[in-house]
Amino acid sequence: ERYLAQEHAAHGATPLALTSRLGDLTADTLVAPRRLPARRGWYWITEAWALFRQRPRPWIGALAVCYLAAAVLLTLVPSAGVPAVTVVDPILIAGLMLAAHAQQAGARLDFRSQIAALRAHGRALAWLGLVYLMLALGVGLTTVLGALVLLPLRAPRLASAIGTFDLSMRIEPVLMLPPLLGLLVAVPATMATVFAPALVALDNVRVTRALKLSFLGCIKNTPAFLVFGLVAAGLLVLGALPMLLGLIVVTPVLVIALYVAYRDIYYR
């Protein structure tokens, strides 16, 4: 909690008497990921909404800065923009996790302080970004190789369908196998990375151990994540309806929910 101590000393803040079910941050310690009931997936979102309502403008501004940084990378580095964004992604997420942690402890949301705190973990987060990139490449290569191996087996049928305008080929099962293979790699890769930035930035966990703990935390709480995913999907749909304006609120709430889930799973 050295980062929070510096925040309180710099701004004269003292930890709030938190009514949140996340508890007293100064008394908690990182533990092995625990198994939670499915209903906790709903709790993560409701608690995140309560935190967002306390300080909505800084959160909207923070997400806008993150999207702007990603857009700049994509624009200035056309040929390598996507890999660059993938590498930077855990650094941006770690900064947001630091901000949520500071708010939960009662410190002021000063994102310049979060940037300074990130420097202490810059090397580890950079390595984590390279892991993100390798996993993304692994998902893409699995999908492409699956297509190269499986689709030629149906080449005569595909050629016949194209020549005769046979629309039934749209539901040819073999066409679904390559993306399914990619999904089989993407799901565990996502589990291994979803909490890794928070573990590195907030608890100084080594990258390899952070990936392992993240995977274990997700696999142990699959029911809770299913509930969370269903609610999140519904919120994203609702947020997209009014010309995407609702996403200005939904996106930061879901980001904060990631921090709430992290605290809920890894701390007692």
C-alpha cells in the first residue's frame, strides 16, 4: 500500500470509513484466488456503479485519454498500430486499476500520480505487454492454420457452391471450425491476462505468477464471470442504442468492475 500512503501524504487525505463490502484496504492482504458464488458477478457491477457515481467526470476523462492514446498509436503507426496498442494495453489498464484503488481508499483521483506510480512497474508491465502481443498472435495463427488445414478438405464442395450460388454453404460446419479453434486459445489467454495488470501494478507480483494467478482466479469463478458477462453484454447493448452515448457511462463502470472483481477474488 506504499502508493496509497504517498497519495495521502501528498494530498492530506485519510482513508475513508468505507461502507463498501470490499472492506478496509489497509487491513487486507493478497491471498490465493478464492471461489465465489455466481451472484458476485452482479455485485461487481453494482459496486462499480456506486464508485463511478462518486466521481464520474474523472473516470470519463480517463477513459477518453486511454482511447485517444490508442487512436494516436493506430494513426501514427499504420503498419504496426494494432501490435503497439496491444503492447500498451496492460499499461493503460494498470493505470485505471491504480485509479480505482486510490478512489476506494479515499485518495483523490489524480491521474498524474497514477502515471508516476506506473513508472515503478514500467519494466514488468512492458513484459506483460509483450505477453499480450504473443498471445494475440497465437490466437490469430491458430485460426489461420486451422483454416489452411480444414478448408482445403472441403475445397471441391466450396468451388461447386460458388459456381452454383448454393447459399447452403453459409452454414457448412467446417467453416466454423477455424474461429472455434481460435476461441479455444483466446479464452484461456484472456483468463491469464484479465487480472495480470492489477496484480503487477498493485501488488508487485512477477509477470509469470500474475498470469498464473489471473487464470486461476477466472477458472475458479466461471459462474460469477458468466453472470458478469451476461449483464455486461446487456449494458453494452443498451449503451449503444442512443447513438453510442451510453457507452460513455457503461465503459468506465465495466472497467471499475474489473477492479472490484480483483479485490473480491484475491483479497480477504
